[in-house]
Amino acid sequence: MTKRRRRSFCILPALLASCVALGSVPAHAADDVVIGVVAPLTGPFAERGKQVSNGALAAIDMLNKMGGILGRKIAPLPLDEQCNVPKERELALRLGVSRAVAAIGHVCAEAVGAFPVYGEEKILAVIAGSSLAALTDEASNLGLRTVFRVVGRSDMQGAVAARFIDSRFGNAPIALIEDDSAYGRSLATEFRAVAEAVHLNLVVQRRFAGGDDLASVMAELMSAHIALSYFAGNRRNGVEFAHHIDRFGWWKRPSILMKRLLPFTIFRSLTWTAASFSKKPIQKSPKESEC
């Protein structure tokens, strides 16, 4: 478990406990603490939503086994947000009627539809499934102080990746590969700015569209003796790029795939890619103490 994961796991119960203890969020005095687990369980984002939901439910189960919150058990209320604004508001109203203390999850940008209700009902919102910066920005614009995120913002991921690579790989020859999506271009721009500032040895920069033949890209990477490549783009194109690494037998060169998954995108990608495509795993930090 990464330091950030442990920190998030520790902070959340503290937030919930403070809300219950101070009475800033409605809750039944003698009943279980109701927490909404809000994620898309049907539709095009169901796979991602189920991962967020399953993770939240597993964390709640663990907390209950540890005694719950202030000695009270947590009662999860799984809800299918379906990624549309009217549904988000409807579910938020349902949480208010259920006297929920918090809503955890939210994968879609449409979650902003729930924020006004959360503010009125004093429901703590924890975004655990979206890196979209606009979510917490909108909460701030509405003057809400009960919307938090345990997911890195999308507008800082590229910069974080560049600093991480600089700290771990130094002057090794690096390649920056970006897809044709707005997300990929944003990541690449942030990565490039920090790479130049810290003087990363960025020797190859290429862009490709999904479905393109990547044979020429792979050939250029190998001829330049690239030690590591950073892929900036969405998950579908990232998987395609990974398959080409496999196909061309580029085993000795780990590729950091920035996958559009939250909450711990870059670190999870590093571990997954190193295990899949490199005989020499990326060195991990020494185990840190639990919170």
C-alpha cells in the first residue's frame, strides 16, 4: 500500500468521526452511520464504477471490523450514479432522506449535480474515482467546504510524473509518447515543462492516433536506446502502446503508462508496467510506517 493510500485511509475515518461527534452532519444517535457509495454500476463506465464501489465497500468492511466510527457500525448505501446531472441530484436527495453522513466515490464530471444538495444536507463528499480538476473547483466556486478528493488532479499528473522520473532515473534517455486526445496533450505539456526545468534527458517525442501502426515508433525508441518511456494519454491507447511493447519484445525497457484511472494513477501504473514488461522491476521505496 502506498503512502498516499495509507494516508487517505487514515484521514477518511477521522473526517467522518469529527462530523458525527460534532453534529455537523445529521446522523441517528443510536443507529449505524450511513455512508453512500456513489459510482456508475451500469452503462459505459460500469467497469470503472464497480472498481470504485468494490474498493469503498471493502474499506467500509475493514473499518467495521476495526470497530467502526466512534463505536458505531457503518452502513453502506451503494448507489448507481449513471453519469447524468439529474440522476446525481436525485441520488443526493436520497442520501439526505437516508440521513447519510457522507458520499464516497463519484467517477463522472456530472457529479457536480449533487454538490448543491450535499451542501444543503451537510453531507461530506469524498471524490475517490475522478481526477477531473473541475469537480473540486466547482465545489470551491459554490462555497462548499465539505467536498474533498483522495485522487490527484488531472492538471498536475504530468508534472508529478516528470519529477518522479527525475528522482528515480536521473539522466537516463527518456521518450515522451502522447496520443491525440485532449487529455494526452495536457499531460504531455505538463510533463514537457517540468522535464525541461529539471533537465531530463528527453531524446524522443512522438504523437500517435489510436489505431496507428506503432512499428515506426518502436523502431525509433529502440534505435535511440531509450531506457524508459512515458505515455501520456487515455487508457485505451495506453493498452495499445503496451501491446506493442510486448509484440516487439522491448522487455528491458520499462514503460510508464499514465492510465486514466484513479485514485493512485502514476504509482499503480509504475508497478503494473514494471511487472509486465521489465525483467528488472522498478525499485520501490522502503516500507513506510502505517498511519
